[in-house]
Amino acid sequence: MSKLKNKVAVITGGSAGIGYATAREFIAEGAKVVITGRNQQLIDEAVSKLGSNAIGLRADASKISDTDDLVAQVKSLYGKIDLLIVNAGVALQEQIGEVTEEVFDSLMDINFKGAVFTTEKFIPILNDGASIIHVTSVSAYSYATGTSIYSASKAALTAYSKSASVELSGRKIRVNTVAPAMTDTAMIYKGDLGSEEVHNFLKEKIMPFKRFGKPEEVAKLITFLSSDDASFISGAEYTIDSGASVNAIRI
């Protein structure tokens, strides 16, 4: 397989979950991959499993200075890159009337500000014809108790992504978003949505296929959108949720 042969990719939040699955898929398709994360041990473990075509660099997406350092390191290693997968994110829940500044800042600093400035800082070292994928969420347009600020952060990123697709079109840089629903990663076992009771309810009543998504399924969609097979796709929003976001709740 060689859909991404000779391509260089950066995947933020690439040490686990969707980011890691995407890194593995990219390498299988011939790419060289740089993964990032906040935990050096997890990064090192991921790289050891991904093999010689992966490099891990520590960077906190919420800190613009870290992103500046990341871009400088990637530029030193490769000069320019072809694929930017902006995947780093957090999911925290607080109900309306109980929203705290701490949680608001955490969500916006990583999911929106971090994603925006990751994109902005990498633009100068993107090759013409490059592909940018912003990993958002069905929460950008479907809502649940406790997810108001998380939803807002993903909706904001979606809006930015669509504008970027227009403004970068002169360089033939494609910008798309991938919006998964509940995907079986470590993130969904944390917080108010992480209980077995909630998971069983979601699978039975919300997810038409009666299961959560797999990181590998999302990774294959990201790979398609990153490849030349999607050369005329930009400004698009791809939902990957088995139809959950259009499903009427059955109680």
C-alpha cells in the first residue's frame, strides 16, 4: 500500500487513540510520521511500536511556545511537511450553571486555541497541495448534558476550518474536518460519560450499530482525506458515527 508514499505527516495527540491509529495507518501507506503529546513516556512507547518511520516530539498543544518549538524541530528534520492532522484534544463535562473557568480554559486552550495555532504555525512549512485535517466531534452539532463548552470548542474549530479551506485554496491546501462520535479510546472512560451504565445506554439507545467506533475506522477516513484520492475535497465535514447524530432516541 502506498497512498501516502514519500509524504511527511505531523499528528498532534498521536501517542494514543485516534491519533496513534492514524499514525499506524499512515506508516502502512508509506508516510513518515511525527507524533506529539504531553507525556514523554507514552510518546516513547508509541514510537517503539510504530517503528523507524515514526518520530515522537513532546509538545503541549495549549502552549503556543511549545508549538513554536515543535514547528522548528519539524522544519529542522524535514524542511516541509505534506500532512497536518490536528487531533490533540480533551473532553471535560460540566453542566450549565456549574461551568467553571478552569474547565472552560482547558477545553478552549487545547481544543480551539491550540488547534488554531497549531495550524497557523505550521502553514509556512506546509507544501503546496498539502492536506490539513481537524479532528472535531459530532458534539459540534449534537448536544448532551454536560458537553456545552466541549461542543462549543469543536463548533468553533469547525468554523475556523471552513474559513481556512477557502483562504488556503490558492496554494491548493485542502482543509477538512472529521467528526467522530463515541470512539473506543481511553478518553471515553473518563468523566461523567465514562460509566458502564452510561456506555450501555449510549450503545443501546443512541448508536444505531449498537457499539462505539474504533480508532482504526476513524484513521482510515483520515487517511483517505489525506491522500490524493481526495484531491478535490476541501471545506468538508465528515461525520463518522454510524448515524448516531441523526438518530432519534428510542426509550
